[in-house]
Amino acid sequence: MKVIVLGSGSAYGCPMIFNNWRNMTPNNPKNVRNRAAIYLEVKSKKFAVDCGPEFRLQVNQNNISDLDAVLITHSHYDHIASLPELARACTLLNHPIEIWCSGETQKDLKQEYPFLFNGEEQEGRGLHWRVCPDVGEFEVCGVMIKTFQVPHHRWRCSAFCCQNFAYVTDWEEIPEEGLKILHGVQTLLIECNNGLYPENNGHSDLEKVKKVAEVIEPEQVILTHLSARVDFEETSAALPHNFELAYDGMSFEI
């Protein structure tokens, strides 16, 4: 399996609008972050998880030439803003793209982008909408995916596991069923929005991630969805030996 971190930033990107760097030092290119999304290649199939505002740029910058499916974690803008562009992508690729999300998330998407569902737009017909379970296993293009949900403000966000890899974003806590699914994964790519500075804002921080890692015992923990309070050098210096920060364009194989 190949994984590319298309974006490692939080909802507002890094730096934020008006060139606001908050806690970060501007001279480190790894502090420049687009909104969180990843790309997976599994058994010759090509998936993305989420498609935020910079998705077109992320795909082009990483020389991605095809896409079979997109898994959506939840309906916040920074995770879905480029969904309308996928309608055009189906035409350019000359094949459909499956869009997988929970029933709750799909309900939100029908309100956000009704023209992608009601047949108004010809290109939107290339999007094949699929509903994944809240908790359990499902098959995407011949690849088995496990999923569970985590609380995030008043929403629930879908986490995804494939083989020895798991991706968890936008979480306040991980329920028992999620810990069971995650137990024993080799590589955990997980949101650490607040880094060294805990805040009650619907997101996680380093101490929360460390507690989860103690339970599920992954070989490698990679922290992503990093806000502008997370300086790359400052935070990296405080990480346990098997932890590291993600950065835009980071790639690895499992």
C-alpha cells in the first residue's frame, strides 16, 4: 500500500488567511500546510480520503493521474469543498468515481450540493454515491475497509482502516469499538490538531494521541490535521520515538 499525505493542515490551513502564522516559524516549509486529505494505492486501486479546498492542486502537485473512489470522513467544508470538481473529473477520466460516506454525512451533502444528486448536472451523474456503515466492514472496488465513528463537535466523523493502516481525523475521543478496530495496526495516521496546546474545541492534542497509542500499540504514529498552533520543530522535539509529524507531500509504503 502506498500513502501520500496530500494535506496535513487544519480547517484554516497554515499559514491562516492574511498570512497569520500563529505559533509557527515562517522559515520552515513544513509549516506550510493545505487542508487535510490523503491518497492511497491499494491492489492497483486508487483512493482519496476527503477532498478539501486545495484538492485539485494537491492531485496535480503529486502527479496523481487517476481515482477510483473517495471516502469522506464528514461534511465540514475543509473535507468536502472540492466534491463538485469530482463531477468534472469523472468526465476527464472517462469513468465513474465512487463516493463513500456515512448516511449522516450523505444527508448533509445532499443539502450542501443538491445539484450533484438530483440529475441537474450531466457531469454529476458520474459520481456513484455509496453509504458505508457507521461501524463495520465494507468493500470499495474490491478492497476491504473497516470503519467506525468518532465524536467531533455535534457531528460524527468516520475513521477508516485498510490492511495495516488507519486514518483518524477530527476527533475528541475514540470509543471502545474504535480502539478494538485500531488495535494492532502498523501505521496510525491521526489528527493532532492542537499539538502541545490542549483546547476544548472538538479536536485532539498530543496527550490524547499518546493515550490512544498506549492502548492500540501501533509501530508508527504520524500526526496530521495540524493547526497553526503546531510548529513543526517545536512539536517534533517533544514527540515519543515512534511518533512524527506529517507534512504536505509526505509519502510512505506499508
